[in-house]
Amino acid sequence: METTIEEIKEKPLKDRIIDFIQKDVPDHLDSFSYCMGATPLIFFLVAAITGVLMTFYYIPYSEKAYESVKAITSEIYLGWFIRGLHKVSINLMIFTLFLHVVRVFITRAYKTPGELKWFFGVGLFFTTLAMGFTGYSLVYDQVSYWGMTVVMNMIAEIPIIGSPLAYLLRGGSEVSEITLLRLYDLHTKLLPLLLVLLIGGHIVTITVLGFAKIEGREGTHPFYPDHAMKVGLIAIGLLILMVNIVTIFPPTIGPMADPLEVASNVAPPWYFSAVYKWITIAPRQPALFGILIFSIVFLSYPFIDRFLTERGFNMERINIVFGAVAVLAFAALTLWNAL
Amino acid sequence: MGVINDDISRRKFLSSAFMALGLGFGLGALGLRFLQFLSPKVTVDRFEEILVGSISDIQDSDITPMEIGNVRIFLLKTDTGLMAFSRKCTDLGCLVNWDKARQEFICPCHQGVYNRNGKNIAGPPPRPLDRFQVVQKGENIYVKVRVA
């Protein structure tokens, strides 16, 4: 249906809104693997609300940070619930992001004209992981302190920009109270802003460019009420799930950061443990370069796909193999680290 | 939606380009200033000899961790004499511990291993433990460390 700008301008606002929310979405969004993109968004909203709530009690100063998190967890009324929701939502957000990325990769949904969606998505993926890291640092227990130390030194290994970047993030050559304040600022201001912009970009590109097309499933249904109601139902289901997880596994806090002693049982959160295991088993420089090259390949994958397709490679099969290997390697490293 | 403004003249293009260049420089300079504001203060390294004990205090088998002027060290007798090792792992900056049973320095973060002489013998560390200069004046032992 072709509409000119004049026609749209003539319509009253109410009709324009109705037109907008009743935009057609393809029928394949009905299957669960294709609406995995909305789930991280739901978790993000929960994390954002609980995160803002916690800033009313958290003190980003090295001598007070740990105490304030402890107070949130055990003294403040419902503090354990808010912190628990924050933690669970972030964990599930990262988990569903992984699923979403794998699905997009396997179905090659980044193909032209979907490249921009992929770039926004990759940006979202890394920003979310950065949120995970900075969030962990704020607790200021042993995992936070030594995690900060190790990650800052890893950043410093990036060629050319690494050293100044690490210096800037740390606010000096050692992890200190300046570092905590900087990571707090990143976690509560700059990264959320970036995340919201990227989410906006991701959604706007999908609205403008349309969803990926799947052969043989060309039917459509309106976004509202059909799809919106379904996503709403999923959101309610996920909320129930989160509340249950928080009540069964309330948040805990490790021993306080001690710059003089590395605790022997310090382990990163599960989504970093594959990388952690990787840098432990592989020689240092190749391991870090491996991560860097993986990230660059990940970001530019739509172009790599196009390049190889033009040369007659069966990318569908290659992607299934690549995807399976990546998922298995991630799972194997994670489990190995847990042993 | 077609291409709009495709009839731009050379004069107009050059003038716009010139303006854009100026704007870019201006904003770039401002951005640089913002970045400079965030850059931490550069401190001049100052080394100082700090008294850590007397020679008779240090037994052959003793390996004691100590903190002098924000620097964490191990002071011990190695095969080549009295040494002060930094406890900072040369891998990614965790603190090494002395494992008495294995007679080795172990980094708990990524399982780096150093022998008694500070040499990296296993795991990811790329080089031996950093050393600080040990100065002996009579009975007294001083370690030269960086102070803030």
C-alpha cells in the first residue's frame, strides 16, 4: 500500500497512532525462536528500574561501597528483592541475548538490508557485557576488586589504544577509589544512555527496514493487538519466573575487597567464565588477540557472509557449523571452568 | 523519497565543506579538552629507600609478604642473594602467594607459577617477577620502591 506524505499529514493524530501500532509484522514472529529479541528488552526494563532504585542507597566510594551493598542486601526493607531482581534480570538478559544472537546468526537474518540491525545488535551485545562487568565491580567484594584489576590489565593489552584507555578508566596506574567512581559513572550514566540509544537504533532500523523474510512464511498480522498481546504475555511469564528465582535464590555478597589478598575461590560470573578459562589455558598474547579478532569477525560478519556467498560458498551450512562450534566451545569452557 | 538537493553548485559545496571543517575542528578541540579533564594527573615517579629490617632478622627459609609505601613485596634469600620481588603477577596484575609445600610462587587468578628465584616456570606469565633494588647499609636492609 503506497501512501504519500501528504496523505499521512492529512490524517488526524489518532489515526496515525493507530496506523503505527497496527503495522503488519510477519507471521513467523509467532514461533518462539523468532521473538527472542523482545525478551532481552523486557529484562532490560526490569534491570533499569531496579538499578535506579538501588542508586538511592548505593555509595560509590571504596570505603562505603561494600557496606552499602551489604545494607541493601540485608538491612533495607525489600533490598534483597530489588538487588535480586536486578541481578536475575541482567543474567537472563545476557542469556536471552546469547540465544537471540545464535538464532540471528543461524538464520542469516543480517543479510541485506539487515546489516544495520546487526551492527546495532553487536553494539548492544558488547555494551550489555560491559554493563555486566561494571555492575559486578560496584559490589566491591573480592570478585569485583580482582576482576577490575585483571580486566583493566587485559584492556591495556589492546594494541595502541589499550594502554591510554586502561589508564583513563582506572584514573591512574592502579585500581583505586577513582576507578570505582569511574565505573559507577559508566554503569549508571554513560552505558545506560548508550544502551538506550542502541536499543532505539535497533528498533527503528527494524521498523524502517522490516523484519527478515523467511521463505514460505509470507503471511502477516498486525503488531497491535496480536503481537503486542503475545509479547505482553511473555513479559508476565518472565516476571513470574524472575520473582520465583529471586525468592528461591536471594542475592548474596562475597567477602570484602582486599587489595592484599587474592581469594582462592574468586570466579567471574558465568557469562565471563568461558573467556576467563580461555585466557587461563591459552598463551597470553594469542589468547587476547583471539578475543580481539573474534570480536572484529563478529561485528563484520554480514560483509564476510556476502564476500563468501559471492564466491559460491554455502553459507547456510557454514553458519550452522560455525554456530554449533561456537556454542559448544562456549559451553565446554564454561563447564570446564565450573569444575 | 527521491534524492533531494542534488543540484548543489561547486561554490556552495566548497563553502559547506569549509564550514564543516571549521565545525569539526572546533568540536574536536572541545572534545579533546573534555578528554583531558578526565585524564588522571600524571605523577612523577619518586624512588625512596625504605628500611625493612636488619640482616639478622631474615632467615634462609623465610618468605614474608610486606607492604611498603603501597607496594606489595616478598623479601627473601634466593640463590643469588637477597631479593625483593614485587607480588604483582606479571600476567594480569593479581597478587602472587608463596606456596610452602610446592616451594613456588602461585598466582591464583590464572595459575601462573614462578620458582623461588622469581622466574616464570608455568602458566601465562610472560616474564619473571619484577624486582626492587635491595640496599644493605651495615646491618640494615633497605628496599628502593616507588612512592606516590
